[in-house]
Amino acid sequence: MNDSMSIPHLIMNASTVVQLVMLILVLGSILSWVAIFQRSLVLSRAKKAHKAFEERFWSGVDLNDLYRETPADQETLGAEHVFRAGFREFNRLLPKAKSPQAILDGVQRSMRVAWSREEERLNLHLVFLATVASASPYIGLFGTVWGIMGSFQSLSMAQQATLATVAPWIAEALIATAMGLFAAIPAVIFYNRLSAESGRLLGKYEDFAEEFHSILHRNLQGRGESAAA
């Protein structure tokens, strides 16, 4: 390959606008890969933590003991966060509330808030991935259009139109297109994958909250029947 048509040479000698476009795309690609690895690690840990907590929860352990296993000053995540929020509100309202329904409504509100925080935590940076996925092709296209415009300008000023006159402009335009796709394709793939994994995990948290709510409902019914007897 001719040195003047090598990719590094074309990038270094591209117009300022196209170089800026390439820089934006490179930064977007790097940051998207950082987000991909970070989110993948978070979701992997969250799945393992959820599995471990569900095994403890359904092992028959007393709920009070399970609640005391995690110190109050330690941040809990996932289903454990939902459990602690609901059980804490249950214990707080139990001696005060006049009806079981009031207790259950308070527990449900607390678990919903905890679930929303988990949703925010799991979906963090996914909007950035979606932005890179959707915007990168258009940014690359802008660099492409600018390069093609430059090729036409060089043609208009040249006394003799040859391929050598327009080739560098067209080549840098195509490099901008390629870089836009290079940034967008992984971002699209991993955004869809990470969003799906996050949605499945949040669905499991929601299912757990419903099951836990049913357990507390049965617990309150049992207390009411014991009091009536």
C-alpha cells in the first residue's frame, strides 16, 4: 500500500473537521467498552448475589435472623435490599398500625422504592450505550459527507480530474464511516444484551417482592387468628 494512502497517514492528514469526528468516535468507543465491562461485572455479581440470597431465604431460616445477618450500616443490593426495606417497614408498622392492610401497604411501598433504586443501579450507563449506538453512525456519516465535499472542492480546483486528486478525501470519508460503525455495532449488541439481563434480574426482584408480600400477609393472618382464639 502506498504510504500516502495508509490509514495512519490518511488520519493524520485528514481535514480538521474529519479528525474531530474521528476523535469523538474513538472516545465514544472507548467509553462504551468501559461501560460494557463495568455493567457486565455488576450484572454478574448481582446474579450471583441474588442466587445466594434466595437460597438462604428459602432454606427455612427465621426472617428475623435473616434480617439481622446484614448489619444496618452495610449497603444491601438486589433482592436482599428489597427484603430488608420491606421487613424493616413491617417491624416498624406492626406495633403502630391499626389494620393489617395498612401494614401491608406500607411494606409494599417500601419494597417498591427499593426496587426502583435497584432498577436505577442496574440500568446505570445503559443510556450512554444507547446514545453511542444511535449517534455514532450519524457522526461518522457527517465525517463522510464532509470528506466527499472536500473531494468535490479539490476536483473543482484541479486542472485535470484524476483519481489521485480525490482519493485521499474519499478514503478519509470512508474511514470516518468505518469508525462510526466500529463504535456503534458493539454498543448496540451489548446494550440489547445488558438491557435484557437487567430486565430479567429486575423481574426476579419483583417476583421475590410479591412472594415476600404473600408471606407477610399469611403471617398477619396467623397473628389475627391467634388473637381471636
